[in-house]
Amino acid sequence: MPIYASQDLLNWRLISHAYNRIEQYPNITSTGVAVQFDGTWASTLRHHNGTFYIITAFVAVETFDPVILLFNTTDPFDDAAWSTPVQIPNTAQGADPDIFFDVDGSAYVTVANGTGPWSITQYKVDLEAVTSSEPVVIWNGNGEASPEGPHIYHRDGWYWLLIANGGTQLNHSIAMARSETVNGPYVGYEGNPVLTNRGTDEYFQTVGHGDLFQDTNGEWWGCALATRSGPEWLVYPMGRETVLYPVTWNQGEYPIFQPVRGTMQGWELPLPVLDPPGDGPMANTSQALDFAPGESLPKNLVTWRAQNEVQDNFVISPEGFENTLRLRPSRANLTGDASFVPGQEGQSFIARKGQSHTLFNFTVDLVNYGPTQPGEEAGITAFLTQTQHFDLGVVAVASSNGSSGSMTKVLRFRAEASGQTAVAAPETAVRAVPSSWEGSAIQLKVRTLNDTFYEFAAASAESRDDDIVLGVGSAAILSGGAGMYTGTLLGIYATSNGGNGSASAYFGRWRYEPIAQEISQGEFVNYEG
């Protein structure tokens, strides 16, 4: 659960992760087996009396009995300061939890009811005793499908309830209601929905699941989820992104939301703060990693699932391989198999979170890779889920020269697209590693040809411009399907592909280079970082 901070609402730094230690919630290691979007859903950040709170729901989709977790800290810049979460009793089996502190200090948790008909349900909670009242339905929504994502605010003598409606796809929207008491009854606004892009040809679609906040000047803003997909909703490899928009909230009236567009005007912003406090990387910028001795992995590198902490799958600058990141191979590859439990077995895959520009170049060097067993593989990937990813790897195969036990290294591009059946997967491509590359690092490359296709290529580090192009893949494969909630990860992996291999892979010279961002169909803004 990444926490970002900004002093100008434009330049954001990753400052910590609320969940950063397995012992905070060990059950999270069991996620991602049958369903790719198990995990924590719809986290909400709040501040009350000097303490920051994050409330979230841990969801295993097959059983759907959400566990509400409440983390807290007085120092959001420090991973270690985030608490072990308390579990809020959740008899309504609700998800998308919100925590609201009333003027008398009482705390209320509001959820999207998961039992019976959809509704917005509320508990009064005692945070010291960690108990909750019987659930009370406070609103059934405004008649649309899937009322969820609730947030409560107190202003001008009213309690204001904001929710998402219409499901998370093209009908997504935001609606509001209000009440004179915190637990209702809430009466819906006749002007609902207050925000949506459904029924339009706008590039930004699926706008919904929002929240409201005030800046230091007292001006109101909203944030919501959206996809850069157009109404076709086929290609959106960055998944659901967070968008920001100005809101006018006059006294005693419902707020007015500015529609989400690629170019917007709003409240005056402070002067840019390009280097806000914190030690994590800035969001939406280039990244160059050389894995020097003594460095730590940056906060924006993630694994697909929580890893067993006793494993040493990722080591910076091991002896004899300075300025590299060593990956010990995992048994399972990026797709896994029926027996694979990511958090328990471990998976040698680490990635940046994630693709953050429509057009980009991502490259990494594979250094002195020496596999000795058939099937050993190390490479680069554009990854959405275990069932939706493109991989370009160096793979050991049995030599065709007749020598017993002799191995040959080949370049292999292949796609796993079983999670997105609406798009045909490209064919696997294999080519021998040129003999002239022997002794040289191999640069592996992923780049965007346009807003729809990725290209995968390799070159000798001695001649980086002399590419061998192995394949091209549609960004539609990395959109939706089994990965409907999140965006594409760009990273590296090492695997024995279920064999007996144990050769480590050493990666260096990691480079992510933004090129441009698409803000409306066919309109791009060049990166100037």
C-alpha cells in the first residue's frame, strides 16, 4: 500500500508503504492463487488528531469475506512506523471501507454491503476495544447498480455521503446524498450523478470511486479512478489511474465537480516543489538504477505477491558482481502452475510499479548469464497478471550439436494471454544468441511503438543500437481481463521453469525513460523531466 506525498499536487514522492512487513498481516501471502485480483481493495487515507489512518479490506474473491484492516502512524515517512493493523469486526461482509471521525470523536466505518442486496452500511466502532456495532444500512444508492466506495464528510451542519455507482466499468459514476445525522437517513441528490464520463467519447473513461479533500488554501479538490481507454475500453495498459479535478463546494449546497478531461483548469496551485520531503522515488519520472554496493532497493520496486522474508531472491552487488541485482531462480515462471502459491513459494520477479507513461523505453542489462540446465531462463517482462504478460528471456536449451549435456542460449519472446481472451496472442519467437555476443552483457528492451503496441528487442551491450527484434505485442493483452483493477508492471525475472537449474541471473543498468503521455485521443504531451 504505497503512500505518496506532494506539496504542490503535481509532483509526488513515494514516501512509505503502510503494509511493508509480512508479520503485519501474514494471511496476505496466500493471495493470487486462483484469482489474480485477490488482495487489499479500496484503501482510504485519513488524518485525525495527529495520527494518519489507512483503512482497507483484504479480499479473497472466491470466498468474499472481506477482512477490514486499520493501520495507523504518526510518521507516514517511515515504513517501520506503520502499525500492525487492527481487524474491525465486519458482520455485513462489506468492502471498500471508509473511516469517519465525528465532531465528538466517535469513529464510524462505512462499507459497501457484501451480503444480500447492494447497500451502503455503517458501523460505529470503538478503536480501543476494537469492537463494532450492529451494521446499519444508511443508503441504498440512487437506483443504479453497485453502490460502493463510500466516504462521509461533515460540513455546514450536514453529513455528506459520497459513493461510487454503476459498477467499475463504462457506467462508473459518483453520486451523493446527505443527512442531518451521521447514521441517516440519507437523501440522494436530485442532480446525481455528480461526476461521470459515461455516454461520452472522452478519452478518459470509467471515472468513479472518488474522494474529496481541501488544500492549504481551503479550496476543494476531488480524486477518482479513470482509464485512458476511450469508450472502446479495449486498450488501457496503465489500468485504473488516479485523476485530480477541482470542486466548488458552496455553503449548504452540494459540491460541483469539474468533469475529467485531458486538459483542465482549476484552483491556483502553489509554486512547484520538485523535491518534496522523503527518501523514495518521485512518481511519473525517469529511473536509472545501477545497484551500487550499499544501496537498497527503491520503494517503487515491487514483487507480484508478498515474498517469504527468509528468502534472498534479490541481492544488490553480491561479491564478484558489483553494480548488479542478483536474482536466484524460482521454480515457477511468471505464469506459475496449479501448485504455485506466490507468497509461500516465492517468485523471482521484481518490477517497477509500473508503466506510468503512454510512450516509454525500458531497458536492462543481463550480465554474464551462465545457465547449465535446460529451461533455465532470465529476462525482462511487461506484466499485468500471471495470465497476462509478455516475456523476453535468455533461455538454456539442449544443444543440437550432439554433445551430451551441452547447452545453447537462445532469445525467446512469448506471450501469456489466457486472462484476456478477446485479443489474439502473438506467436512465440526464438533466435540463437549470436556468438559475437559471447562475453558481453545482453541489453533487453521493451518499448512502445505507439499507444497500442509494445516491441521487444535485444542487443549486445557492446553495440546497443544493433537490435534483434523478437516480437510485437498488443497493449490490449495487458488491459482488463484478469487484471481489471491495476496497471502493467515492467521488470525482470529468473526461473528454472520447473527444472533443476539453479543459475543466478545478474541484472544491471536498469533504465526507464518516459517519452510522452496521451491526454486525449491522439494528443500527446512530451515528457520534459
